[in-house]
Amino acid sequence: MTGQMRLALISDIHGNREALEAVLSDAAARQISHFVVLGDIVGYGPDPAWCVERVMALAKAGAVVIRGNHDAAIAEGGRDMNPQARAAIDWSRPRLTQTQRDWLATLPLTQREGEILFTHASAHSPGDWIYVTSGRDAMASFRSSDARVIFCGHVHIPALYSCDLVGRVHDHQIAAQVASGNALPLLPSRRWLAVLGAVGQPRDGSPAAAWAIFDRDRQEISFRRTAYDHALTARKLRGSDLAPAIAEALAERLREGQ
């Protein structure tokens, strides 16, 4: 991936074909062809096999792909998940081919590209699936890695943290930037951790798919929102053979962005 200046950073697709298609189309319209997928390709959504196959194609074309906790649960069972998440994994598992299941199981927990670290959850003990929801959580990642920039997902809410030269962590309020899509400079005098939000199941009050663009040349990140037909995804869930209460809850979360 060295030398690829603009990266489309996506995470938490969660079996949502319509959201993933919309994000890939948005990236193509911006002439971005290099991707990083930070895990949770499956879980919650109605199209796990399609999403895995599409991300496998991205990986074959050179994308970095990281394993998320829902991806790991396909093989490991998801015993620590809440009942809704586990029910969705149990439903998704038989809808994947053995090749797809094996591929998910072999994905790395992290990948380092020069000064950048890609991971699904916290850089501190990545396989423990720790959420980064505060400056204190971000501090653990900064202490566990010397990467200047860390990108992660898992939380489903976009966020940006920095660590200054004396080790203080700052929580940057980015709601206005997320809404506008304007670029934020990642100043070289600090280290940075960006939480991307979720493509397939946003939880910050907006149903639009969340992702980001990182310009390696300019050292800028742009948090983006891409509208998609979430009503179609919801109809697919309601029409599936998931338990009706589970399907309805997952469909409503898409509509509410929660």
C-alpha cells in the first residue's frame, strides 16, 4: 500500500449490502480506489455472504482487511456477545461458504503500514475487543503502540483523539466536520487516533453510512456520511427468517441510526 496517497477507510459493514455499495460508489466518484476495511464485515445485516465476497475482492485487489469481533465470532461462537448480536451471528454463519468462513478466520487483528496502525478495536490488546470511547481509552492505545496514526472502528460513532508531546490526550469535537466532510489536518506535532464510525449500522443518530478518507500526502482525514436505501435493508431483515423480534429491532436501529 506504500505510495497510495488517498485511502478509503471503512469499518463495521455488518452485512449491509446497500450501505457498502453506496460507500464504494461514493469513493469511486471521488477517484479513490485504495481501501482499508477495519473489520466486522458480518453481523446484524441481511447480506453477509455478499459483503464478505465483495471485501474478499477488495483484498485481492490490494486492500488491507482486518478481523473484527463479529468476523471472529463466525468461527468462535460469539459467546460473550449480547443476545441480539449473537442471534445475528448464528443466523449469518450458515449463509457463508466454508471458503468465506475460513477467510474471515485468517484475517489479522492489526496491520502496520509505516507510521500507521490499522486495527478493529483498541490497539491495546486488540483481541480483547476494547471500545475506544474516551480519551482514557485512547491513551491505552497510544501507550501500546508507537504508531503516529491509529485507525480503528468497533464503536460505530466517529471520533478523533490526539496525544501531544507531553502525553496529554485531547478529544476533538468533530460533529460539525463529520456533517460537512471538510478535511482535518493531523498535525505532525501530535499522534492521532481516529474512530471511523460504521458503514452498516451507525449509532450516532444518523442512518447514513459513516466512513473516512485519509490523504497520506496532506496528512488529512475527512469523515464522510453517505446516504443509502436503509429502508430496503430494513425490509430485507423483516423478510428474513431471523427471529421476528430480532429482525424488527435491527431494522429499527438502521432507521434511527442507533
